[in-house]
Amino acid sequence: AERRPADEATAGNPAPADLTDLCARAARTYNLTRREEDVLLLLADGETTPAIAEKLVLSPNTVKTHVRNLYRKLGINRRADLANRLECGT
């Protein structure tokens, strides 16, 4: 299987397969970019912005931009709404 950036970024602490599937489905449903999907997976796995930045080799400000774009595309306003949005898919 082809390794994706999120797979490499989380190789030491892989996200559960169901979380990966939920994020992949959300990426298709909400037309997320590849990098937004990478950030979404780590965000949904409970990682902080600095940790995501380090794992994906991005600046924290870039991660914040991706998170802002994710929130807009998913129609949420806070992290607490993320799990519900992923599980419901709506």
C-alpha cells in the first residue's frame, strides 16, 4: 500500500483505522485538500497545533490556516464539534 504523508507523520503513533477512514470520508465529502486531510487526521487524534506542525514539518501558522479552513469547510466553530461532524458525516 502506498504511504501517505499522514501515515508517515503518525508512524510512531498511528491513528486508529476507523479514525483514518472517517477522515478520508470527510475529505471526500467536504472536498478537503490532501494537506487539510493530513491535519484533520492529527487534529481528530487529539494532537495540538504545535505537535501537528512538528509532525507535518509545517509552521504553526500554516497549521492554524489549515484548521481555520477545515472548520469553515466542515461548518464547525470549535474542536469539540469535530468528532461529532466526523461520526455523523453531515
